Amino acid sequence: MSDPVGSAAPCADAASACEGTGPAGGSTGQSGRLRRQRCRPRIATRGSSGHCLLGFLLIWLVASGCVTSRMAAKRIVEAPNHHDSAGWDRQISSMWRLFQTFQTNIVELKTNAPLVDVTIAVGPPGAGIRAIEMPPQDYHVKFFGRVDAAPHGGRTMTFFMTLETNSAPPFTPPNPPATIFVLHGYMLSKETMAPWAYLLAQAGYRVILLDLRGHGQSTGDTVSYGKYETSDLSQVLDYLQGHGLCDKSVGVLGYSYGATLALHWAAHDGRVRAVAAIAPYNHPEEAFVRLCRELKIPITRRAAQKAVELAAARLDIQWADWSGESAIGQVRAPVLLIGGGKDTICPPADILALQKAAGGEAKTIQIPIADHVVLPLWLQEIADPVKAWFHAHMDCGLSSAAPVEEEAAAAGSVAGGE
């Protein structure tokens, strides 16, 4: 991912720069109306530094100057939120403050229903999953990105959030309703998927935004790359439906680690009716070795391969059972696969392999100049196809203005298969 095109460095420049007519997060006058405000988190391309979001996987190992197989294996299975670095904490804190600003100033003041924040007990092994239920309504926020030329032949992606509160038409919820779960990537948290949550909620869906076990505000000492997480998600769905916080029709959107977990969940739980997977890796153990190579971690390829073998033994799993191919071959719900042409963690070959292994309807969108980090923020080209996919495949009374093939025409190549 050191290619100059689309290699983002969110850790280096992730703070939100807000421009508007009132205090950060919006302002209210006597009329109680929020003024229009633009928040502009900039994500700049800087070659291999774009891996900083992923690099925390092994940063604590690098400090030792020598990474052994046993050290790496231990890190692979331990909960990521047990090892946040100071820089990572600052970035998540910044994202959380922005999310809280939206919740306080937009949801509570300008919408009809508040967000519901719950912690759900799952297991075994025991963990508490932190989830937020977002009702379908107009949250008065729009998201879009822009890619510009940068010095030295690179490109810069700027991500915009615009609050618009004065001209939106009345929001009419769909009938019957539907719910979409939104799953984040490894070492990330639910807040990093907030743009997708708002986009889908404003498209008419109830959204469940959650921290996977061992991530964000959820608990749990171990991550298992599907063994525990698929059961966690089904238990969360049971709880939410039992408490009136989730509809009968359910879909899931995931990114990277969350995308592959989405495939496994759909393979194991027939209640999932549609899947959108952004940058799903195929084989977890191969993704780990690629990450070591891209980050120039001081570990030999042989030692890295030994580490994933030891990690599998600790988890009592076979990696092949938790590959993307293994999952998608069992999924009968329709699957939309979205990949980046410059992605070296989930390369185009992985997307092709998943497409070929699909047991049901599957379509693929490739963004030629996007890499693993910027792909989920490529909203200007993938948001409409994702919404069209869910509109077409979920029984929620919503209709798509155009088929997903038409929505995705400007996004790059589109392939279909059964």
C-alpha cells in the first residue's frame, strides 16, 4: 500500500477541522434551529505511513527490536483494546467527541427519536458488546470525499461532513422496516463507521452500530476471527429483537475484519438477508503475513507463518474454516463485494476468489485507485451502490432509483455471478 495513489494516513492528520457560523458541533439561536456547519477531517496520502491504522497490530512488538513467533501469536489472539497506544487513544477520542457532538446537537435537538446505547452480555467466552441503535430518520448530515493531486505525484483524499438542517423534506420511515448492522475493522471501533451508520439511517434503515468483542468499549480478552464473533452477533440480534430494538428483516455491512465476519455471520444465521462487504480478506493468516511485509515488521516470513500457526492452536481453530471462501460458499443471502485496486491487505485476487466461491448471488465493485485504508471512505462512488443493494434485496418497502449496476457504473468495474 505504499503506492502514491489512495494511500491514506489518518493517524497523521485525523482531527476534524470545523468551519461554521457557531461553536464546534453547531449552535442554536432563539428559534432552536441549528446553523449550517461543515466538518472537514482531512486524510492525506503519505506513502507507507498510510498503514498507521493497521500498524498498531504489532507496534508494541517493534519496540523490542525483535519479534518472535510466540510474541506475535500472543498479540494476534489478544483483545486489541488491551493494547491501545497513546496516539491511537487520541484518534479514537477525537472520533468519539465528533460522534457525541452529532448525538447531542443533531439527534436530541432535531430528530424525533434518540439513540439507544446498550451493553449486551454474550458468550461463552463471556464478553459485553457495546451497541448503539440508530432509528431511521433525517439526521441532517451529509458525507462526501474528494481526491486531489498532491506533491511528488501522490494524491490526497479529503473527507467532508456537512450539517444541513433547514431545507430537508419530511422524513418518512419505510414500511415494513428493516435493520442493518454495521461492523468495523480490526483495531478500530464503532465510531469509525459512523458515516455509514448515518448514511444508512437516512436511507430509511434502523442501524445497529457496535463494537466487536475486544474492540472499542466492548469487553472480552480474546478475538477469534469468527469462532466467537459469529455467535456474539447472533446473540446480539436475539437481544435486540427481544427488546424491540431490531426489525425482522436484517442486513449487515462490514469493513475488512468486519466484512469477513459479516460473511461468516450470514453463513451461520439465516436471518441475515443481505450483505455488503468492503475490503474483506480471504485467508486471515495470509492477511497477517501481508501486513507484516507492508509494515516492514522485523519478523521473517517463516516466523510470521509460524505465529499464525501458534495463534490457530491457541484458538483451537483451522484457519481454512474461517476464510472468506469458506463463509461465502455457505451464504445464501445476496452479497455485494467491494474492493480496491491498490489494496495489498485485501488484494483484487481475494475479491475474485470470493466471487468465484459464492454460493448465492454475488456482485463485485472494484475502485481501481483505492487502497485498504481509504476504500471505506470512498463514499462518493460506493455509497449509492451499497444503498441500492440493500434496497433491492431487503424486504423493507424501499425502492432503488436504479439497479446496483447503474449506481456503480462510475465506481469502476462491476462483475456479477450466481
